[in-house]
Amino acid sequence: MGQLFLGLINGSFYAVLSLGLAVIFGLLNIINFAHGALYMMGAFIGWMLLNYAGIGYWPALILSPLIVGGFGILLERTMLSRLYHLDHLYGLLLTFGLALIIQGLFRNYYGISGMSYQIPAALSGGQNLGFMFLPNYRAWVVLASVVVCFGTWFMIERTRLGAYLRAATENPVLVGAFGINVPLMITLTYGFGVALAAFAGVLAAPIYSVNPNMGADLIIVVFAVVVIGGMGSIMGAILTGFGLGLVEGLARVFYPEGSAVVIFVIMAIVLMIKPEGLFGRAV
Amino acid sequence: MIKRLATCTTALALIAGAPTLALADIDVKLGVLNDRSGVYADIAGEGSVIAARMAVEDFDAAGKGLNVEVISADHQNKPDVGSNIVRQWLDQEGVTAIVDVPTSSVALAVAQIVADANKIFLASGPGSTALTREQCAPTTIHWTYDTAALANGTGKAVTDAGGKKWFFLTADYAFGHSLEENTTKVVEANGGEVVGSVNVPFPATDFSSFLLQAQGSGADVIGLANAGGDTINAIKQAAEFGVTQAGQKLAGLLIFINDVHALGPQTAQGLQLTSAFYWDTDDATRAWTERFEKERGAKPSMITAGVYSSVLHYLAAVEATGSTDGDKVAAWMKANPFEDALLGKGYVRGDGRGIHDMYLYEVKSPDESTGEWDLFKKISTIPGEEAFLPMLPECDFTKS
Amino acid sequence: MALTENQGDERIHVPPSAGMPVLHKVIFLVLLAFLMVLPFMVYPVFAMKVMCFALFAAAFNLLLGFGGLLSFGHAAFFGTASYVAAHAAKVWGLTPELAVLAGTGAAALLGLAIGALAVRRQGIYFAMVTLAFAQMVYFFALQTEFTGGEDGIQSVPRGDLFGLISLQDNIALYFFVLAVTFGGVLFLYRITHSPFGQVLKAIRENEARAISLGYNVNRYKLLVFVLSATFAGLAGATKSQVFQLASLTDVHWSMSGEVVLMTLLGGMGTIFGPLVGAAVIVTMQNYLATFGAWVTVIQGVIFVLSVLLFREGIVGVISRRFKRPL
């Protein structure tokens, strides 16, 4: 029971990250390899805000995604937008290069040991739930990610803006003809997807050590999550994220040695049975 | 007999060497090979290069007819990159000693190459006991620590202090398993027992479910048979889940001062660990640290201290033998004890294992700590003879 | 679908029946002559490393440049072969050529297993799937006994070629490596200029058309994947004999990234591009080793610049300049 709950906490990181990837992929058709690096950057900016500007956790939770989102917009405008007429794989290669640069720079300036980031005072301590000791902060992580995930889902699936977005995904030319600024929408979407990564980064900062490699290992797992869920639906990305967190949590109890690969094994099985992913549309 | 022979040759070399020294300088080239970008960049990296230069300076090499040059490179923790650099250094650049080399995989590759080239390997950075056991080589001098010494020191001290029941969080690869195995032996020899362990995939960021298992095991002590970022994360999350507050103790089996610094005393307090060196030990270490810090901007780890100490002894050997020949220098280094400001007194055993005292430290609480780097208090001294594993007879290169 | 930008022009089209064009013959011969004297000019181990990576990149290029499939997990084949060859030479005591063969065979089998699943997806999915499988292989290598965990397999003996010729000497080993890698590259060249290569090209250009022409597209894709994996394995197995070790570096995903970079920089879909790219990257890593972490940053910058400004790669640009396929 306690273990399941812990799995859910990990699942929330997977969900927020794969959601960001899915949003970006939906509109730009780009797999954002830099997602892990931007997640790391989000955590680092949270740390910098605290240590250089004395800005605490709560403002950082908003500010850091804004800064990273802005950075993402800059990347999209100056680089990614030049690649839209080419094969999508170039987008993957470009973002891979960007990830190397970002991680390398942070490694040069901040070393590898990592920085410590204290849990905000309001959320320190925890509750004894009888079956487990639940740190308040972890509970907050789950709550915050659920809210963000479903907020995003609502915005995209249930609002007018979301309708434009979905329409632009299907047929950008037609939507453009209706007088909607599609390139701007693409730019903002990228910024938003990246901001989600940064948000996850700030959430992660107090529990994992803030270090330049924190995103590199995570992103590959998230890729697998995305393949399992399929890129088609926002809800698919969210549910798969939480679900795989649970599965991984169970694996840690019953077969800890295999817990690192369980997601990849599931991926292989899904590929054999339903190649387009659990929630995916055929590509 | 052998020892006498060694001292004899040394004496001969001294007599024979003395006049020639005045005539021609001996070229010594130290190749500091370590991780300058990855996990060990903070505990070794540029710090080891600075420490090596300081040793050359303090030895007054120029005044003693040694023409010493220090070069460095990044092995990126890749054995192929490391061995390529070392081959090139030895074959083409005339490097006479390879220094530091954290990361055991690289060190093991380097040790063999250095032995083939008959030069010296001053291993301060790596922890693998294989360097003086399964893969021992006549020219390997394993200076500062090894995993067995750390496991031994911490395992014994914690068990003696009443931590009888152990649970291990073990990084699931060779290093983690050997650390667990070494510590288990020590714990059992001292009347403790191991109540369980869990193999954690490496590298891991989330330890919560493993900590929960440890919590449920009823152990007194949770042994962290892992390193670097894994150890940091485990300690951090143990604090978060109230593991330490609930009375269980953590024992870090491979942890450096830079890791503790990254955690901060708030999180790491009470953690016990073994080290060969702590900067705030006495006036000599503080004075040295001050010089070091001016260049590096951080306090030295035991690895950097070990680089300084090992280079001093090496230079003394080169001066005495008037040679950079690997066998001759190694024989002198093993035949003569050393003493310096950082690691104190010690000697090098026949298998190349540097023997010196190790210390058990406990991380101070935030109230006790007066500064960012005021982190350790000494619990006990572990005499060198007890700290390290006994020598394997087949690895004693002073016999044969 | 295809990655090369000017897929329309027929610049790499060589009729399969024409044999090797004179220009290519000349380049291969000059290259061979150059490689014959190279070990006497530069450090032989370094030269061998370049050759191993050149073969690795060429094998990768077969899949990407000619098959149109971007794999982000080629380190799995390179590394597996490296481990198996090192193990074969050290523990089983096989001679170098047999050890290399064993490693290559292992890579081929792994290529078949991963390929069978991966070719079900295309484009970006294909890239992610291969990456995920490579990650599984990485964890496997980390945890199993025979790979030696993070220490890798150390001090692999260099052995005697065919049980006769000692490879202890760097120069002797160099010529063994030269024969293997050069032979490998020539074989890959032959494949791309065979009828099989032509079908691949047809699939890359227009998959639907190839299907309608009656080709079993997935089987072709799988075959090219296995071939690419096999030669990547040959490169990895050879490398383990050169450095006398196999380690986690060889299976890590950054190795997969490096081989993509080499191919991209040199010019994907060209014949000599991967060789040039490998030479440039390995040289750079070697001489920039003192700059530490900046190597990663510089590689990233090269990646970004190649994608943004220089998509044809070094050889691609030269090739266009002279209007000859290279």
C-alpha cells in the first residue's frame, strides 16, 4: 500500500514530463530530446533564484517555468523553426545537441556533486498514515502534478484555445486561413511544454539532488512512457505516466533488480501487441 | 633479506647517484589523469593537479636537481579514453608517473599499462581493492584508501557502538556488491548481523521505496553500499521520510567531504564515515588547506590530499635512486617509510598498498557546525594495520 | 521521409551493374596507401581507434543514410560485441579473429531480436524504441557477472592471430585492424551498390510505392538493420581487441549519440562521410581531452551547427561541389 503510493509519486513526474513531450509532439511533431536538460534547468534555476536572489520555493515554482519557457521560446524561434520543412528527425538531432550543450555548461559551472535544496518550511514534516510515513512534500508533489496535468488536459480538450490548437495540428494551413496565427501558437506551445518540464524540475529539486545529470537518465524512461502511451492523446500521456509509476513501485518491492528495466519490458510487449501505443492513433 | 637488499641498492644508488645528480637534472613528468567533467570532478579533478604542483613546490624539486613537469588530462571515466591517454603519455611524452585516476575501471586498465612500461602509478583516486589483489602490479602504489578500508572502518565502529542489526541498500553492480560483502564480514566478525538487503538498480534517483523496506526490516543501521549521487539521494530522502529521526542510523560506506558539503549538515548530521584526511585536523593541515583553497576555491578531499602525499614520496624516491625506472622507484618507495603534513606517518607495503591511519568521523549537527565546511568531528583513529586488508602473499613484489 | 535533403537528385545513384566507379576506386586506393603509412606517422593505437569508429559510423550510415532509419541505440550492438569478444579472448582463450567473430555474431543476433520489434515503427518512434532497447542492454551489462559491472572486462590478452602471428606489437595489431575495418567498409560499400541497396533506396524514397511494387518492406528493413548491427558489432569487437578492454562506455547511450554525430558531420548517405566524421570526432576528443567537460559542450555545438547549417555534412558539401557522388 505504502509502496503503491510511492509509485504514484514517481508516476507524477513521469506524467508531467511525458505530458510536456506529448504537447510539443502534438503540434510540432518534434521529439524534444532536450526535455530532460530543461527539466534539470528548471531545478537549477529554482536553486539559483534561492541562492543568488533570495527568492524562495513558491515564487520559484512559477518563475522558473516562466524563465525556462522563455528560453524555450527563444530556442524555437531561432533554431527549431528553421527545421519544420525538413524531416522530423532533424528536430530530434537538434534537441539532442542542445541537451548536450545545456548539460555540459551546467556541469562546467556547478560540478557534479549536486546542490542541496531544502524542502519549504510549510511542507516539511509528514503524516503518519498508519501504513506508512508520508512526507507532506510528497503529498504536495502528487497533488500539484494531478492539478497541472488535468488543467492542461482541460485547456486543450475543452476550451476554444485548445480547439484551435487541435485544429492546427490537423491542418495548419486551413487554420491559418481562418486568421489564426499558427506560428505564434506553435511557439507558445513549445514554450508551454518546456515550462512543464521546468515545473517538474522545481518540484523535484527538494527531494532529488539538483545536479546536471538529473534529467539525462530520466528522459529515456519518459521516452519509453511516451512510446507505451502513444503520442495521440493528452490523457493517454497522463494516465500512462501515473500507471507506469505504480508498476515500477510494485517492481521495487517484488523484484528490485528489475525495477529499472520493467518499463522497457512493458514497452517491448506493447510494441508487439499494439504498435501504436495504448492510447495512440496509428501513425 | 629482500628489504635489506632493497636498502642496499638504495644506498648504492645514493652513493653512485649523488655526484651525477649535480651534473645533470633528472626529467620527471607527472601525468595527472582524472575525471574533470563527471562524477569525480569535484573530489579529484583540478584539485589533484593543484595538489601535485604544491607537492613539487614543497619538495623543492628544482633545488634538488629534479626537473619536474606536471601535465593533466580528463579520462571522462572511460577506460578506453584513459588507457589511450596513458599509452600516449608513456610512449611519446616521456611521462614517468601516472597520478590519481579515480574510477576503478580506468585505474585497473592504467595499472597494467604502467607496469608494462615500467613506470609508476600513484593511485590516489580509485577505491577498488583489486589494484593490490586480483590485479596487483609491481609498479602500482595504491595510496589513499580502498573500499575495504572504508567498509572496515565504518562497519566496525558502527557495530561496536551498538548498531548490531544491519540492512543494506546496495547499488546493483560489482562495486556495490563487493562493498556489501566486505562490510558484512566486518559486521559479523564484531557480533552484528545482517537482517536484509535490497539491490537497487544503478543509478537511482528515487530511494523512497527501498528506504521503506529498510524501515520495515527493524534494523538499527542502514548501510549505504553505493557512491556519489546515489548516496546523496539516499541520505536526503532518508531525512525526508524521517528514517533517521525514527532512530535508525545511516552508515555511508563510500562518501567524501564534498558529498557531505552538498547535503549540508541539516540533512547529513549523525552520518558516520571513514576518511584518510580531514582538512581541519591540526595547524599543518589547516595551513596547507588555506594555500590549496586559494587556487581551488574549495576544501581538499582525501583524494587530493593523497595526491600531494604520494607525489612527495615519489619525488623523494626519484631523488634517492637517481632514476625514474619503475621497479627501482617502487622498491625504494616500499623500503622507506613516509611522513608528511597531511596523511601523517606511513609506509608502503610489498603489494603497493599504502598503509597509514584512517579516521572515523561523524557529521556535525547544524548547531555544532560553525561554517560551511565545518562538517566532521573525529570519533576514533583506526590504525593502518587494522584498516586495510592483509596482503596476499602472491602480490608481495618485494619477495621474488 | 528520407533524411537527405535533396533526395530528388540522383547524386548517389550508381547503376548496380557498373562495378566500382573509377573515382571511388582511386579514393579507396589512396586511402589504403595512406593507412599503410599512417602508423609510422601517428600513434598507432590512436589510428586504430579512428578506424574502428570509422567502421562503426559506416555501419550506422548503412541504416540511416541508405535505409532512412535513425537508430538511437547502436551502442547496444557495438558494446555487446565488444563484451563478447573480450570475454571470448580472455576467458575462453579464443584467438583474436575468432573472438572478433564471436562478438560480431552476438551483435547480429541481438540486431535480429531488436530489429524485429523496432522496424514495426517508423521515424521518431523507431529512434525512441531503439534507444529504449539499448538502455535495457545497458542495464543488463551493468548487472550481469560476466561483464564485470562498472569495471568492465580488463586486460584482454592480445593473443596470436590464427594462433600463429603475435599481435602484441602495435604495428602487427594495426595491420590486423586495418584489414578488418577496411574490409568491412568495402563490404558495406558493396551492399549499398547492390540490387539490395537499390531496393533500400526505393523504400527510403517512397515506401508506399515500394510496397505496391510487391516488396516486403519490413523484411528489407529488418535485413538492413541486422546488417548494420552486425558491422557495428564488428567494429566494437575489434575495438575490444585494440584497447584490451570492454566497458560500459561502449554500451552507454552517449556512444549511440556519438555515432550519430560522426555520420551527420561527415555527411549521411555518402560513402566516405562517416569515415571523415569519425576521424574528426575521435581526433577532437583526443586533443581536447585536457579541456574536460567542454568536450561535451563542443560536441553539442557541432551537433546544432550541423543540423542548422550543414546538413549535408563535410563530404556532402564536397560531393555537391564536384557534382560527384562520394
